[in-house]
Amino acid sequence: MTKDTNKGDRMNQAVAHKKKRSFWRLMVMTIVLFAGAVVVMQLIEQAGNDGRVEAGDKAPNFKLVTLDGTTLHERANYQGEGMLLNFWGTFCTPCKKEMPIVQENYAALQDMGVDFWAVNVGETPLRVDNFLNGLGVKLDYPILMDTKSEVEKAYGIYNLPVTFVIDKEGNIIEKYEGELTKEKLMELAEKSL
Amino acid sequence: MEWIDWSSRMLFIAFIFYAVSTVLFTIAVSGMRKDGNVNRVAYGKYAYLLAIIGFASQLTYFFMRWAGVGYAPVSNLYEYTTFFGMMMVVGFLVVYGIYKNDVLGLFAMPVALLVIAFASMFSSEVAPLIPALNSVWLKIHVTTAALGQGILAISFASGLIFLLNETSMKEQSKSRTWLEVTMFTLMCVLGFILVSMLFKGIGSGGVVEFTNDRGQTESYEYLMPILFVPEGAQLLSGASGLSLELPNWINTLKLNTLVWSIIGGAVIYVLLRFVILRKRVAEALQPLAKKVDLDLADEISYRSVAIGLPVFILGGLIFAMIWAQIAWNRFWGWDPKEVWALITMLTYVYYLHMRIQRGWTGTRAAWLCVGGFGIIMFNLVFVNLVIAGLHSYA
Amino acid sequence: MLDMKYDGADIRSKRRPKSWIDRVWSFFASVKVGLWLIGLIIVGSAIGTIFPQEMYIPQQLPPSQYYAQEYGTPGTIYYSLGFHNLYTSWWYITLIVMLTLSLIVASIDRLVPLYKALKHQPVRRTERFMKGQRLIGQGPGTEAQIDELESALKKKRYRVTRDGDALLAEKHRFGRWGPYVNHLGLVIFFIGAMLRVFPAFHTDTLEWVREGDTVSLEATDGEYYLRNDQFILEMYDPENNEEDAKFAAAIEKAGAVPKNYETELTLFKKVGTNEDGSPQLEQVTSGSTKVNHPFTFDKYEVYQEQYSSRPEFLAMSFTIADQESGDTYGPFTVDLENPETTYDLDGVEVTLKDLYPDFQVKDGQPDTKSPRALNPAFFFNVTSPEGETESNLIGIRLNVADEDNRYKVQFAGTEMASTSGLRVKSDSTYPILIIGGTIFMIGIIMGMYWPHRRVWVRKGEGTDVLVSGFTNKNPSSLRREVSPLLEKTGLPIWEDQAKFESKPDDDTQHERGES
């Protein structure tokens, strides 16, 4: 009898041992593979994300004054529906070309509840003032002076002109690099709503 | 300038000693005197002694040049390759010290000679050290890595001995074919050296100008007769030769040199095989390799890897990472040179696991040693000259 | 011959697998699989060096165009297969992860039985066991000779244990743990490397700081500020510096060579905020960063990484010469970043009408190429006390004014500033990487330079004595070490059971199992 019991005990012990071993084996493999999967996912997510603001990001906040130095515009305090946030410079030819087009359609944009903010990248008010005087068209939309290039840096601007389409909640819907035509402008405005 | 002139002389003297040492090893192994009374042991001893004297001369070169340039002379291809040749000699001296085998000298010394001769094809001009290289880690990282590679190179020499000994030359086999390919590759290195010297002597290059992909005007200065030029190239000076036009993304200057080296190698090979030896080069070497017992050849190549790999890992990967962190602010950046150092390590790791865990000894192990050396040379020559990266100095 | 890999002990994964867990486990425990993974990693890594990776190509062109333009059709294929970012591709990382798993599983699978087998090894082994070793000898011998061998082996630093007439001598057992130690080091290193993927473990930003400017360091979350006091670019100067004279020939050929890039800097800590919203700063320390000598503070490192090749103008000074009277007015200084528009110089009034920071003429009009003050030009109106106004356009090597102008604008001085590109980094995985790397190296040295060697001796049938030896690395070395001792004591000399046979005309491939 005792012999049989011993045998049974040993069998049970062996089975228990094996179960325990299987458990640990599974744990080790699962942990490593899971960690690996997390790393791969993280890499895929980071791919192409180089710190520049892209579609899908939240628009970084900023406070800038207009060219005449009278009004302070803060991104987070914007009350309208959608917004087109444009970056430009006097040295950029397509920027110069698109400005009269924006001006022509600015009233229509405002009717839609979409504002157009044009941020100048790091130039002096003197230069910008001269440039706008030479444009031949008076612009009604706000020209914001980023004299220290801080906003430019925050948005990671490389090419000009660039226009960010921002919705009411402050999310970036699209980043459009290139000159605006009337059609493109209206299309982007639609998207911001 | 004094120091540098003297250092060059010392290097030349070292080269002569190595060459004489090789000849003595050959006599020791083959017993070239017809009366059969060659005292092999004594010849081997003298050969070893000459190798040591050669090494001492080269060491003198190294420190003299150091005194002359003001930094450890391992900063460009000329200096590094020379140093690598010296480390091969060190590897040989150590392994010979253990095994006292003359056949190893017969195979290891010519390879070291070839490496040093190859080094002298690069510009030996004294160049200022750029800030990124100006660090104590230059000496620590480069010398350790070169020492590791030098010892690993001995496993190539000994693996080659094994293969020459073991491969049947009477029947067609993969080993026989690849051995001949290995011989031909070595001939091409020799071909490069001889062709460079020849054309330098007669000055038959030329200069062409062309517009590159980025629209800039670039010029290539050919030192060898021109075979290939980029599309739309204009000859500014020299003879035009064949001047085959190739797409712009191919560097025709390098291709030109490569093709000339192969031509040179082929000429030497054909002369050896069909005029002088009248048999396969490997077949001609076989009787010499037969003087070593297979077990010993196999063991020497294993021991060289066992000793050399840790040194290489320390110098070529660990010290390299520490320096890369300090100089380039990242310890690993997937630069081609780094990647090929990793591949070198992985190849020998593969060799060790195959050998110890899966019983790969003999032929297959010897081929892995030959391949490992091929990768080391690839990293030295090809990655520096062809694949552009952070390490392409010179 | 006996399979001695784990000292004849049962390898866990070699038992017949029962469940799927065991099957997966034994897959990863297999050396064959590990070696396949190494082979694939070798091939994959090599492919990544055919053309430069995306991070090394110039930024002017998008990669999609760059590879096609620079390398033709092969470049296009390379790009479309994603090889331009090979080392962070999902399949490459997957290979590394699988290799890591293989390292862990194979090590656990072998270490446990090996440890047990070596811990409890009998001194007296069976004849079958001894004859299964690579080195084996058999012949007449006495117990006295075995005693003699014992003391000889002890002199060779063997640890000898006896069991009557049986003898076990052992050396460097700890070398046997080398592979496991280095695998452990590698796994730790991989853990460190993988943690680096997550932004929380390291910060890394490039800060462009102009001389004189103070910037908030993004990497420190605005806790620290850095001021660029001076950027130093030193070139080798063979003409004036005796030490550099030897480089004259090389410099003549290759052009000027930089000797040193260095930024002298001052570190500030933000201690509060002023009423106007600006940060209240307290100086912490000052120092410099140059290539190969990063500046460190707190847990951060500042590397001299880049500099702008052209310094920018901060301010320019001018004087006005009255060509009628010979009087000079001024100087006055125009701050290029924040220019005043009028300057009153003893009755002569200068008005800055326009300022082109990077002057060019476009379509016949003065214009600027960029917002950076690289080549400034100024449009001044000079009004005399009598109220007459003259125009001047003045820049570097440029002075457009009317021939018979009364006032002449002249340069009186410039203030310039270079810009340093400083890399600010912190990385909390360094300790893990250093520990992992060190353990790895220790393991390799342990494993490669300390071969485990064992010698067994026992009496066999009749007067026969059996002598056998085992080593995990190189049997010939063991043979060379112990054979002379056997010879001296007169015990049977052992032979290697697995020698290559050299047959001149035999083309069979020589392979032997190293057990």
C-alpha cells in the first residue's frame, strides 16, 4: 500500500513540477515577445515623426502681436469656428503671390466663421511694413509678427508658404505646403469646419 | 620632418625583414637545397628572429611617426592599414610562440607583407587631425580593434593551410574552386599594388570633368589609364583610352581602379598558372601545406579566433561605442563601418557556436575563418573607399 | 563518443516535447535556430549598408527622390523596399527580439542541468563514460602511480579529489559559466537599448544658440538656461603656428582644416518668474563644450555638434560725412534685430527706410533672400538741417547714392555673432547599457580564456588503469598539458579519438564531432 501511495505522490509531484515549469516557460516567452511587440509598435508610431507639427496633432499655443503692434492674438483664445494658420516671409515669392488671393476671399472666409492668420517668420516690422506697402493691396487679415522665430520653431517650419488647417477644438486637420489658389483656399476652409 | 622621413625608412626596413623572413620560412618548409641537408629547425628559428627584428623596426616606424605627426599614427588609411599589418605580425609572433610551426610563417607573413604593401599605395602625407579624431580614444579604440583583427587574420592563414592540405586537387569540388578564387583574390590585391606602381611610374592617367547628379561640376583625377568615364565627361588632360560612358551614379574613378586591379591580378594569375607553375596555384602550394598536420592547422585557427575575438569585441565594438558616445553623442548610429564591425563579430560568433555546439570543425570551420578575414578586409577596403560613411577618412 | 555538452545531463528541451509550450520552448532553445537568426541578422545588416540610411542623406531632397537620383534604379528599389530605414524596420527588430528570446531560453535550458551535473559529479565514473571521452588511454598501472599523478596535477593547479583508486582533477570550472554570463550581459544590454525607444528614457534636442543669446533648454523642460558666451572655430595654421607647419602640404592640397570647435557657455537655473513673465535666472556654472569633450551638468550632456558656417550680423555702425564741410556725424548703430527707424545726429537726421538682412536684387528691386542677417543692406534717408533729403542704399561692398550727394554714409563697424548647434541630451539607460556591456565582456573573457579541463583516472579490469580527459574548448591543449605528466608517472598515455586523417588522395570531407 505505502509503496503505491509513494508512487502516486511522486507522480503527482512530477505532474505539479511539470505544470509549474510550463507556466514559467510560458511567462518567459510571453514577456519577451510582448516587450518586443511594444518596441516594434513604438517604432512604427515614431516613424516619420520628427518633432514637426503634423496633421492629427494639437496646434501649439502662441501669443503674437499684429504688425501695427496694437492687438495681441492668442491661439488658445480663438473663438471662431475653423482657422487657417499661414506662415510666410517677404523673401518667398509664392507667399507674395497668394496674399492678394487670400485678401479677395477673406470676407467669404469670415462669413463661414473661418479666420486666416498670417504669421511672418522672424523678420523686422520695418521690412514687413515696406513689403506690404509694395504689394499694392491692403490686407484686412491679421499679420502676426514672430520676431523671435519662437512660433516658427514650435511648429517646425521648413518650407514656405505653409498653411495649417485647424478645427474648432484646436486639432490640426491638414498641413498644406505650397501656394494657395482660390480653390485650394476654399477647400481648406471647408475642411476646417 | 626628420622624424617622418626616418619613420618611412624604418617601415621600408621592416618590410625587407619581413620579406627575408618569408623566404627563410619557405626554405625551412620546403627544403629548397637539393642536397637535402637543410637544417629546417634552424632556418625556422632565423626566420622567426627576422620577423621579430622586422616587427621591432616597424614599431620604431610607428613611434617615430607618432613623434613626427604629434598624434598616434592610426588616423588615415595609410597609417591604419600599416598598423593592421603590424598587428598581423604580432598575432603571428604570438601564435608561433605557442606552436613553433614554420608553415604558419610561410602563409601568415606573405599576407602581412601584402597588407603593408597595400597600405603604401595610400597617401602617406602628414595630415592634420580633425577635431572629431582628436581624442585619447583614437589610440585606444583603433589599436585594440586592429590587434583583434590581426590575431583573427592568423586564423585565416591557418584555415587556408588546412584547406590547401585537405582539399583534393585531383577532382572537381567546391572547395577546390573556391580555393582558387581565394588565390585569385589575393593576386588581385597584388595586381592593384603592381599596376598602381607601374602607372605611377609612367604617368598614364588623365583628368575628366563632368556634371554630377546635383548639377555641380566635378572632376575625376585618374591615376590609371581611363577605361570608364561618367556620362558627358570631358577630357581635360591625359590620354582618353577606352573611355566607356556609364551612368552618373556609378563612381567610374573607383570602378576604373577596380577593373585595372582585376586585370593586373588576372595577368599574374595566368602567368603563374599557365607559364610558371603550369598547375593550379592551390595545387602548387599544397605540398607546403601538407607539412602540417590537419589537427594542428585546425587548432591554430580555432585558437586565433578564441584569442582574437574578445580583443576585437573590446576594441572594435565596446571601445568604439564609448568613443562614439563622446565624439558623436550616440554610441551606435548604424554607420557602415559600425555595421560591418558588428557583422565581423557575428561571423566569428557563428563560427564558435557552430564549432562548439554543432561540431563544425575542419573544412567548414576553415571556410568560415577565410570568410571572416574576407569581411575584415571588406570593412577595411571597401567600406572606407566605396561606401561613404563617417569613417571614410583619408 | 559521449555527448558531453551539458556533461551528459539531460537537456530540458531535448526531452520529447509534450505540449505546444514545450514545442515553442524547444524551438527557441535550439542552437540551430539561434544560429539561423544570427545568419539572417548578418545578411540584413549588410543590406542596410549598400546605400546610406535615411538619417545620413542630405536633407535638401525628399528621400523618395534622393535615392532615385543618386543611385538610379537600384536606389529606387532600395527605397521602395524600405531599406532606407532598415535598422528600425519591424522585421529587423523582430529578428533581434527573437535572438534575445533564443539567448534567454537556450541559456535557461542548459544552465540548470549543467549546474546540477557539475555540482554533484562523482569521482569514479563508469568505464563507458570514460571511454566516451575524446582523450582516452588504457594500460597497466598502479595506485602508486595514480598518487604520483595526483601531486603532479596539483602542481599544475588542478583541484584533485580522490575516491580510493579513482581520481578526478578539475580546473577552471568557472569558465564554464562564461557563455551564460555573456548572454546575460547581452540581454541586459538589449533591455537598455530597447528602453531607449521610449521617449521617457531619454531627451535629445538640438539647440541653435547665437553668441550672446540665452536659451531655455527644452530637454530640461525649461529648468535650465544656457548662454553662448563665445563660439570658437580654430583652424590649423601652418604659416603662423610652428606646430602646424608640418601640415602645410596637406592643407595646401585639401584646403583649410578645422582644429577645434568649441562653445564657451554659462549655465543658468530658473529660480522663479519676474513680474513681466520673463524667467528669473541664477547662474550655476560656466564652462565650455568642444568636440570630444562634452559639457555635463546634472544628468545632462551638452555636445558641440554643429555651427552655422556664416556668422550673422547683430548690429552695424555708420558715420555720416558731410562732403561740403568735411564734418563727420555719428557714429550711430543699427540693431539688426530690432532697428530704430530714426537717428538724430546734431541736426542731421537719418531715417532707416528699409533693411534687407540678406540682400539681393530681384527683378531690379532690392530684396532679401532670407530673414537671417547674413549680408545686410540698408536704405537710409539723410535729411540735412536745411530739410533736404538724400537717399542711400548701403550694404557690404555696395553703396548706391547720387553722385552729388552732400552726405556720404560710411561703415563704422560691425558686431557679428556665430551660432552654435548644441546637442543637449540625457539618457537614463546608460547605467543599464554599461552594466550589460561589462557583464558581456566579463563573460566572454571568462568563457574564452579559461577553458574547463577535467581528468579522470581509475582502475579498470585487472591491472589496467583508465585515463580520460575532457575540456569544453580545445582538447589539444589539455593533451599537451597532461600527457607529459602521464608519461612521467608511467601511466598509459591517452590518445585523441577524433583526429583528422590526412589522406593525400582522398577527397572525402573531414568533419568530426567535438563532444
